[in-house]
Amino acid sequence: MDNVRRRAWAGSLNLRVTVHPDLTLNSSNEPEHIISFRVPREIYLVLYFPYILERVAPELRTNVTDFYNGWWLEMEGVPLSWNFPAGVLFDSLTGLDPALRSSRHRHNSLNVWELTLRHEDQCPTNVIPIVRGRDQVREFWMHQWKQACFILNGASKQVMSLSKPDTMKFWDSILRRDQNSFDTIKEKILPTFDNTRYVPLRVHLALPQIRFLEPQAKVQHNNGHIRLGDVLSSEFPEWFPNDSSTPNLAKAVIQGIEVPLQLSVWYLYQELSSFDGFLHVSLCLMTEDASLTSRS
Amino acid sequence: MIPLGEFREQLQALIPVLQLWPKCLSVHASLNGEALIGLAEHPTLAFYTYEFEIGYSQTYQEPRLIFKIWEATTEQGAELQRPCFPADLSRLMNVQDFSIGLDHLHEARKDSWFSVHACDTSHIVGSVKHHYLKRWASVYLSLFDPCFSNTYLFVDDV
């Protein structure tokens, strides 16, 4: 169990960020301004804006006066909402089937996520403006935990009654990648199996439009564990038909892993929930190749 | 807490209350009837308008208040309304002890809104279901106008 959590916590993404040509000093025939680096899956991408901007600042047309406000990343022209874990954005927006990722990138031994850095006075409407720097990001994350705590326990008091040092230690554990500290404080919030009201669950879809749902997922029913497949077939019967003779049209991906639908939501929450207190499931539509892979 | 069915019923009864609020410019139910959408002028600053939505939080099973602030500006003779996201809301609003975050992406409009966190609503509003939403509004809408609760002097039987 511990091993799975440790691997999920250590999961990372390779990013290649290109500065949009409108922002740079040089003309269009100069080489593109690109930086490549690796980020944890379990982080908000926006926390890397100061790192990116410090590296590209000399090449920009204007002085960087704020590391957050007005900046955003986009993928193929689609602005990324920073308010989800980086790994969730990758899984849901790329829609890549984990089983096919290596073959799709066979010319390159690394999977690299190509993003573009943009800036305007006002961010696109689907990007929450950051007007109070990193404090706003931390408060946003705490708000996620209050919601997750309420869903789990029926009250937010386990989060709201954390001491100030514990709250800061909780946040710092994410920035410093200290899983032991993170888990120690998380334990104070999580109920036991029998006392769990619902599992904080978010299901992300990129098609036909980018959105997410929050199904109410109990942990047990008639003394049996509720399985992820039960929740998905209830919410998306067209993609996950109850009839076992009809193949599923999508796969469930959590932390970059295609997860078996027969696993219980409680087990998945324990193993693969994110640093914001939610279990994020990205639905990946199956291609013909993927169907063959999953059948073999 | 207020169950969704009860919330929907009480939501309709809130419309005439809001119409009596002097700062309210408009209020109507959303197409699906699950939220009220309103516009209100700032009590003292003419350039600012609040757009608010009273909906239902499935997470907390409480009313959910989200809002935007619109600022009127003039450019080349034309008046424009722009969303305004001040870093310090207390300079513009009666924030009291509310926990407010710029953290909500509107499900339908896909744009950014402030949200008033609902985690301690039951402590503020109490557990009596009768007139729950009116009591809630008397507290939470004072965020926009400290005199909002005066509206209630005239609407006991609405």
C-alpha cells in the first residue's frame, strides 16, 4: 500500500514550455524561447511561474512585475486552468491512453508535454486571476481540503481546527515534496472506513467539452464496497454500460495509471487521492488500438 | 443545512425580498430554476456593480453565494464594463468575517467568480428550516450592502 502511495507522490511530468512569440524581443526568425523541466504531478503548475519567468525574463519585451497575475499556460491554444493538480490536467486534456503513450512517442524516449507561456493584462475567462500571489494559491488549496473534509466527515472542522503551524506544515510539505509530513497531517483529517460519509471524487472529461463532475460516492452499500465501475456506470452509462457483454467506451485514469474498474473507491482514495484531498479520475476515450490492447 | 427541495421552494420566495432591496437592479431565476441571478449597485461607489448568484452547494447542502464585481470605465468615449478582481476586498465590500476566495469557475459561463465559503453556514444561520433562506440572505447579502437587512423590516410576511 505504502509503495503505491509513494510512487503516486513521486510521479512527475516533463514539460517543454515555449514562450509565445508575442512576448519575446526577437523577431520570428530567431530560435524559439523554450525551457524544459520536470514537475511533480501533485502540484499546481502556477507555482512554477516564478521559476519559468526568472529564466525567460531577459528575453521578454516587458519587465516582469508580477509572477502570477496575467500569466497562463496553454496547450494547443487551450488555456489551462491552474486550479487542478498538474497530473490531472495532463491526464484529462491530453486524453492519452496510458497503454499507448510509449508507442505514440516512440521517436522519443520521453513523454514531453508541450505548453506555451502567454500573458495579457487579463487572463482568459477560464483562468482564475491570481491577484494575491502564492497566498491565494495556498488559500485555494485549503478551500479544496475544507470541501474534501466535509464530503468525507460531514463537517470541515478537522481542517478548520488544524493549528496554524500544522496548516503551514501541510502546505510546505507539498512545496518541499515531504510525503511523511503530508501524510501525518492528512491522517488527522481522514475518517475511518466506517465513518466515511462519501469519497471526495472528481471525474474529468475533455469531450465534448472540458468539465468535471462530482458524483456522490459512498464507500459501501449493503456491506459491500462500492467499486469505481459502479460509480462510473451510474454517472456515464453510455460509456460504462452495466451490461457486461457491451464493451466500455472509456478508461479511468488516475495519477497517469489506468485503474481496474473493480477496485473500490475507498481503496483508490487511500492509494491515489491527490494533494488537494480529492480523488481525480480522468476519463480517456478508448481508441480501436486501445480496445485491442485492453482485450489482449 | 437545507435539503435541495426545500431550497428550491424557498428560493422563489426570496425574489420579492430582493426586489424590495433598494440597491437591487434586477433579479431573476436561472433557466433551470435552481439559482437566482441578480445585479446590485454598490451602496456608495457609482462605478461598481455586483453580479451575484445564489445557488445550491451539493457539497455543503447549503445556499451558495458567488459574485463578480463589474467596474465601469470609459475608453474613447465608450462606456465599458470590466470584471474587477481587487486583491483586498475589504476596501470595497462589507466583508466582516466571511471567508471569501477568488476560486470559482462558473459551471456554465466558464468564467471566474468570487465565492463565499459555505463551510460554517449552519453555525451562522442555525438549524430551523422555516425561512432558512431569508435568514441566510439577511446575513450573507449584507456583504454587498450593510443596510441589506433593513429590507426585512418590511417583508416579514412575504
